[in-house]
Amino acid sequence: MRGFSEELEGLREADLLRGVRTFPEGVVDFSSNDYLGLSRHEELKAAAVEAVEKYGTGSRASRLVCGTLVPHLALEERLAEWKGAEACLTFSSGYAAAVGTLSGLLSKGDVVVMDKWCHASLIDGARLSGATLRTYRHNDVDRLRDLLTKVRGMVSRDARVLVVTEAVFSMDGDVAPLEEIAETCEEYGALLMVDEAHATGTRGARGAGRVEELGLGSRIPLVMGTLSKALGGAGGYLCASRSVVDVLVNRARSFIYSTAPPPAMAAAAMAAVEVCDSEEGASIRKRLWGNVRQFSPKADSPISPVIVGENAAALKKAKELLSAGYLVAAIRYPTVPRGTARLRVVVTAAHTAAEIDSLKKALG
């Protein structure tokens, strides 16, 4: 039997050993996904405190026992309206939303066709479902069509075929060609699920995401995301038809067997949606994109990867930046492919022009 200490030593030798750490004080954070700076917004904090006073700190049980409280239902109704969907279901995390949705809607005999660079939570959900998983080259719609052509001849008439992509990809910050993908799915009779984790709050006139920005709401049946990035809180969601949501209430194990999220988190997320869907939210997004363009004029998102290559080199550069007063995460395999270790720079609305210029100089 292999030992745990030997396993850790192997990770250390490959420069892949990770560990938790507290946020270092006195540094400028260029790593977090708090794109709009809402995690410290006064309205979100006030909503959370009010919910704690009224409902307590926890939900006490799962949603199907007695854990569903007024803030949960209000948030789901508001998210559905904001996203232009018939219904919404919230989960304790984005990971739980991805795993629960895919494993709840798919089973053996179904097929998932997924962009190769999709998040680990989506891959895990597909594997847990028992469905056949196929991946296509990143953002390659021609390859997607080839796979769907092959899938057509291998599944039964009642099998579900689901295409999965992210709207904005978490490690490269680029966007998916959603219009072409939606058209392809319609052509082949496949369902489409879009993960808007990194688009929600940052894209669209109302901040509802890339799907809203492109006017594709009626053409994309499954839209998921998180409440923990631009919305500044915690949790995940799936917006879809009422029938899909009702199936998940009965099939999604990460929903059924988890204690409901704290009511304070639901209340804070509700406040975040209200801020995003307001003149203030539009102003914050304008400031965000001004900062993004200052750092990288051609960036498609607040995420700008600086590819280093080797793990050791990425770790060394991140350490140098930390010593200079900047927190920039070094991202390594298996989060990204081998040989593509990188610094993942995230610019937010909270950064100043001086901070961005200083980081650019530190990066060279």
C-alpha cells in the first residue's frame, strides 16, 4: 500500500504541492473573483445581518425537510426573472450546482459533449451521471458538429444529448462562441447548458451575463452559475424550465442531501442581484471594464493569464510578486494542462489605476 507521505513528496518534487493559507495582509489582491467588489458592499452586509436576526445562522435541515426559508424562494424567483428563465434552483455551492445538475438530469445511455477546458465540477458531474462523456477541442464548433454527428448514430431515440460549455472560461478568460454553439445544438436536437460563473454580474446591460448580452435566453435551456464571484457571496444556481427544476428537486443528490444554504447567504445574494440590476451596478461594471482595458486592452474578461510554462517558474514569479506586495495566483496542473502553468491575474472594479500600473511594471 502506498504511503501518504510518499504521495506528498511526489507532489512536492513535481512542484504541485498545495496548501491552504490565510490572506496575507498588506498586499493588493489580484487573485480573487470578487469582480465587482460586492463582498464588502454595505447593502449585502446589511441584508445578511438582517437575515441572521430574523432566521438565525443556519437553515437547520435540507431543503426537502424544513430547510427552505423565505430568502431561498425569493432569491430563486429573482434569479429566474433576472436570467429570463421560467424557474431557478439554488445549491450550496457552484460545484454542487454543476455536479447535481449533470448527475440529476443524465444517466447511462445519455451523452455529454463538453468543451475540453470546462471546469472540473462539470467534468465530475458528467462522470458521476453515468452518461458517455465526449470532449471537443476548446471553442471548436466544427469539432462539436463532428461529435454530434457521431453521437446521433449511437444513442437511442429517448436518450438525452447535452452540450456543455462555459460562457467565460475561468483560466484563460476567453469567451465561448455561444451563438454558433446554440445554432449547432438546435440543428442536432441537443440540449445546451452554459456555465455563467465568470460572466454573471460582469456582462450584459443588466449584468445578468453573456447569455443576456447576446439575447440568447430563449435558446439556451440550462444556465448555471455561482453566487460566489461577481455576486460576492456563496452558493450556486441552475436556471431552466419549471419541469427541469422539478426533476432536479427529485434527482439532484447534492441538493437533496445537503443542508440548505444559510438564509443570510440567500439574502446577501438577493441584495447582490439588486445592485447588479441597477444604475449603480452599471456604473460599477463600467469601472470594471475600464480597469480591465487598462491592464489588457484586448481582454475578453477580468481574467488575464500570464503563461509561464513550468510549475517551478510560475511559483517563483508568484512569490516574487507577493514580496513586492501583489497577490497573484500561480495556476498549475491539473487545473490547466501540463506545461501551461501561469499567473492568473484578475482585475476588479475595486482596483485603482495606480495599482494596475504598478502590477504591470512588476510583471514586466
